[in-house]
Amino acid sequence: MLVNGKWTQDWQPVQATDAKGGFVRQVSGFRHWVTPDGSAGPTGEAGFKAEKGRYHLYVALICPWASRTLIARQLKGLADAVSVSVVEPALTDEGWRFGDYPGADRDELNGVTYMHELYTRADPHYTGRATVPVLWDRERQTIVNNESADILRMFDSGFGDLADPSFDLYPAALREDIDALNARIYPMLNNGVYRAGFATTQEAYEEAYADVFAMLDELETRLASGGPFLFADALTETDIRLFVTLVRFDAAYHGIFKCNRQRLLDYPALSAYLERVIALPGVRATVNVDHIKRGYYSIKTLNPNGIVPVGPDLPWLTEKA
């Protein structure tokens, strides 16, 4: 991680643990908001006005948090307004790196090699991990925000007339319910798989494992009796937040993170739901299974030999006519 603007050691997936040895995720450090008129958002300072071509999104296709923002960018029709760069999937000793791996990019905008160089360009004394996604402001030459939940909502409502109103990902009538379901799915499943994979004690692992499958069981029941989305016919940000975990489950979390009671394919309602979401406009293009597997299986603490599995067979990979 960076300490006072200096890279301090080889990249490690676990920077902090709780009393049980459980994985604790870092809090995001940049929390400004893009708004239609440039006024301040819920956090941070003012001055980030929605303008076509002003903002650039840095992502990793392995990363579910980054993929949330990519999906929102597609559904809201912001591909022409917000440009994108993709880091390589394998995590290096200096974290995320730009380069020539298929499906990745060099950083043509700022000319850096590692993501942490962008963080110190925005704040020369930054302390913390250099995570993705990052929303970068060309005009002010700084990071607007590196919290995926914020960026997802910015793409939904912060870009005003630049965005396509066809999808309302955070409708006023459902906000209380969306926030409540997000608050349950995140610790038990979205972050639950990481809590299982990066647990440093048996107790912490088993607790996370139980949470993961309790939530999958609950969501299977919910979708089997309702749908097509989590809130009936309304596709919301909660669907995006769930989808990015589901689409990685059999390819990565079932194996490398030891979440192996069942595959997602063993859940018929969740599997059908995944196929409905991936068929939405532009969503399939945000999913790269090669990057997902290369990325997770490059984590040396979990897979020191770096061998990437050939499987599994994923039926949703083939686009249906």
C-alpha cells in the first residue's frame, strides 16, 4: 500500500483483520461527486460538473466493484461521455498495472504504469491502497471518487441530460427498500466471498461461508417466487451489485475462495436471473472470464504457483440468438 505517498511493500490482499481473524476492507479515500450543475454531492467538495469528455473511468475487469460502474455506464448510455481504461488482470507486487495483456490498456491519458501512481498524482501524500474503480477528472487532474457505490449512483443521476433515462437504477419509491437489501447482500455475499477467501482463521472462514450460502439460499427463494429482478419488474442498482458477484461465483469464488457448498449453476432461479441480466444492453461486454480467472488465481497468497484452471463450463458465456 501507499504510506505518505510512497509504495511500501509487495502487494498483499489482507491489510487488516478483526478479532476473529476476518478480512476487513479499506474505506475509500476519495468521495467527491459529479453533479449536473457542479454543486457538492452527499460527500466531498463542489466543482465537479457533468460534462461530456471531462471524466475518465479506470477499472479492472476482474473486479466486481469496478464492474458495477462499467454496467451502470453502459445502461445509462454514458459510453460516449465517460472514457475507460482497463488494467491488466494479474495483480503485481505494485498492485494494478496497465499494459498489453489482451483486453487491457496502457494508460494513454496520464501515462502511468501502476494505479498507485494515479493516487499520488491526485494526492502526493496519500496513505492507503490503490484500488479500482477510479473516476478521474481531466480538468482538475485529480481523482473524483474511488468508491464504486458512489460512482454507480453518479452514473445513474449525476450526469443529468447526458445520461439515458430508460433505466432508473435508484427510483425514489424504492430507495428505502434498495438501501435495506444492499445492506444485507453486501456483508453476507458481495464481501462475504472475500471474507471467506481472505480469512486468516478457521472460525472467520466458516462464519463467512455460512453467510454466503445463507444469502444465496434466500435470494434463490426470492427470485423463484418473484422476479424477473429483485424488485419485480424494476431493474435497480441492487441487481447490478448482485450480478457482479454471481457472474464470478463459479469461475472464481467457488474454487479460489473456498465457497464450495454449491455452484451457482446448482441454483436454477439465480442462474436464470444471471442470464436475464447479462442479456441487457451492453452488460455482456463488461464480463471477461479470462480476466476474472487470471486475476483471482494470480493472488500469490492463495495460489502460489499461479496455475489458472481451464474450467468451469459456463453456459451463459455463449450469447443466445
